[in-house]
Amino acid sequence: MTSTMSETVVLSMDPTKAAVVMRSSYNATFIENMKQAIPPNQRRWDGVEKVWVFHPDALPKLKQLVPDFYAGIKVVGVQKQIPATKFDRLMARITPKDKQVIYILLAKRYHPATGGDREMMALINEVFEK
């Protein structure tokens, strides 16, 4: 095994694959540990580019695992995930037609033309533009 404790791992986002790409030197012990920690459906080896490709859900496990085998970790172009609220999870599961109905109900109540608040209507528009 080659000592890699002086090397840094680079994790970057590949938007064309919607995946996290890991560039590092070969470390057999790290690879074995990574294979145990990250399920096969969240990782694959790209033999052409010589990189590991991960589903974004694997990023927290990678960040936890890498420091045990490499000197550092550099994360490039990977956005911080914002925890979803219960409202966000609900909105992700309802149909576009249901979203439209909710928007109309809120707009009827909060639109400035019907005595509502301009700031509240701007917030509603912002939420439903997503």
C-alpha cells in the first residue's frame, strides 16, 4: 500500500452526471472501507477518467471517511444542502394541479388587490416559482 496521508482528495460536482467525482491517488485500504460504507448503487469506478463517481447522497459518508486515509479533502463546486422543511417535502410530493389550487387560494387571501399584504404576496410568488 502506498502512503497517501500527505495527499489531498478532491471532490467535485459533475453537473452532466449529477454526481460527485472523487480524484485521489490509489489507496487499497481506503477503497475497501469506502466499499463497505457506501452502497454499490451510490458509487462506481470510471475506468476511462480514473475517478470514483458517487451519488450526491454519499457525500457525507465520504467527508467522514476520507480524513482517515488522506491528509485533506478539498470540495469544489459542491453546493451545501439545505435541510428540507416539512413544507418542502409536502410540496415535492403533491401534483402540479394541487400546487396551482393552493396558490390560487393563497393569492385570493393575500393579494394586495383584495386587501392583502404586498410582502406576503411576494413571498407566496417566490415559493411557488420553484
